Amino acid sequence: MRILIIGGGIGGLCLAQGLKKQGVEDVAVFERDESAAFRGQGYRISLKEDGTRALRACLPQELFELTAATAIKTVSRMLFMDDRLRPKFDKPVPGGFDDTAFGVNRLTLREILLTGLDDMVGFGRVFESYAVRPDGRVEARFADGGVEVGDLLVGADGTNSAVRRQLLPDAALDDLGGFIYGRTPMPAPWLPAELDDTFNRMTAPDGTAMSVVTCRAREPYEQAVARLAPHARLTPVPDYLAWMVTPAGGVPSGDGETLRAHALNVLEGWPATVRRVVAEADAAATFPVRLRSALPVDPWHEPAVTLMGDAIHTMSPGRGEGANVTLRDARELRDAITGGDKAYYEYEMLQYGFAAVKASREQPFMRR
């Protein structure tokens, strides 16, 4: 049985790792980007129990341990404030490291998931369409003119999934706006105490909001790789401040410098040290994040094609569930492929996936 996975994000790669772990070697992953680091890899991912359980099930033990070792240190407080840094909600976060729930850098997780899959993953392959043949097998067609044939095509190609557009042409997404994401190098000795070692959110009366998260590694990357998985190739990620600015009037288009300038403009009148977080950010690592929320769909009846992750149930980041549900999909689909029950995977995935979509939309954090 040959499995074709469209999309080399964390979901598609976790599925490939899980299939390989179960002895399914005839797997091909097709990723449109030229490399894992081709474009901005988004904000940190908060792994919860569903996500870490899936990674444990799908990864070799040393790669799961490497994921935990390269995690981001847990912050000590959750703090919600107004735009003058006056607290509205302040709650301590339990100390200590828990390997069932931790934060990771998206690029780091993707590089770990790529480890050992060199023969399975093809970069620069832009999927265009599929066709189911009379014998039940499926052809995947690519922009370079290439055609690949398999027994199952998995759409793991994200929110703007080309696989979903063909399989479920009536599937719809709600646009929830967006925010500007950026990174500012550390150390930053001028950072207000309220923004250091906290997960925070500041909100102005006009609805403009900003969050700043300190992202410090638990262990130096080189040390963790040498100790646990010398064959892994990870890009070192220096400590940084991750920040998100949600303009009341929406997010414009433009390059990183344009977006950083816009973020500074909407923060006019905020404390100088808060604006400095944006002023000292790396413009090349500043980009827009569009928030969309999938509307429920009915089960489909195509034995040769399925969907997973954001390709079917993209959701707002209000509860930090998107990546975790995607990783759960990878584990559940791996088990369905090896157990021969794809239809059951699809039924279950639509239930828990859209329950998470609904809960994420209702999160007060997202509704300000």
C-alpha cells in the first residue's frame, strides 16, 4: 500500500513518522515549500496531552525526548492587563517541567519530525489536483508536470488545502481577522517586569491588543542533539520575545518592515518599553497571521482520499488546540491505515475536530 501525503507540516510529517514506526515504508510526502525554513514558521506551539501522546506514539523514543529537551521554558505567570500595564487578571503557572505539556518552536518541531525521513519527503512539489482511477488507486498531479500514484491520498496541506477544495468544494471558512507576529532578540534588560517570564495580554479600550511571551530554551540545542539524537539536524534558535499585535482595524498586507511599522503605529501612546519590543524586532521574522475557522462538513465517501489537520478543521488559536488536534489526527490516521478502518477515523476526527473548532471560537481570549 502506497500512501501519498500532500503537505510537509507537522501533521503530515507526524503521520509519516508514525507509519514508518509501524513498518509502513512506502510513504511519500510532498511539500510545496523549498525547505523546512523556506518561510516564517509561525509562533510557538503549546503542546498539550493530545499532542504529546501522539508524538510519543509516532516518533522514535530519542526524537520524542529531543522534542522535550528543546522545549521552551515554562513561564511563571499568566497576566492580563490594560494598555497601561494595569493588571486585570494574574495567575501563577505551576513550576517544574511536565513532558505531557510544553511549548516548542514550530521550526524546531518540524525539523525533528523530518529527521530520518529524507527518502520520503520531497520539497518544492506543488500539488494541483488528484484523480481516482478505475482500479481505485489515486493519481496526484503536480505543477511541475509530475504524477504520483498511490492507494491513499492524504490532504495535510493546511488551511488553504487544494485537496479539500477538490474533495469538498462546498466546505467553507469564516474569516476571524488576524494579527501581526514578530520576534525580538533577547536579552532585553529594558523589558518591563510585567512582560518578562509571563504569558500576557494587554488590551486597549479601542480593541487593539498585544501579547508578549519570553521564549527561552530549556537546554542548548547542540547539547540536546549530541546527547539524544546526533543524527538530527536542528537550526539553533536563540532566546527571543514572541509578540503578537492585533490591530483594532485589521492587518494590512505588506512585507515585514511594513507590518512592523504598522504595529508601532497602532501602539502609539502605549508605554515606551512596550513599543520598544516591536521597534527592536527582526523585520525579517515579522509577518501576518490570518485567523480562519472551518465550518462543519458532512462525512465524505471517497475511499482513496482523506484529510487531516488544518486542511479540514482549521481553528482560531484561542485555546492553543490546533496543533494538538492535528497531531492527534496523525496518530488516529496512522492507526486507521494500519488497521484498515479509514471511515472510522474520518467519523471520529470530524467529531473531536469540530468540537475543538467550536470551543476555540468561544474562547473569551479571542473575543477580547
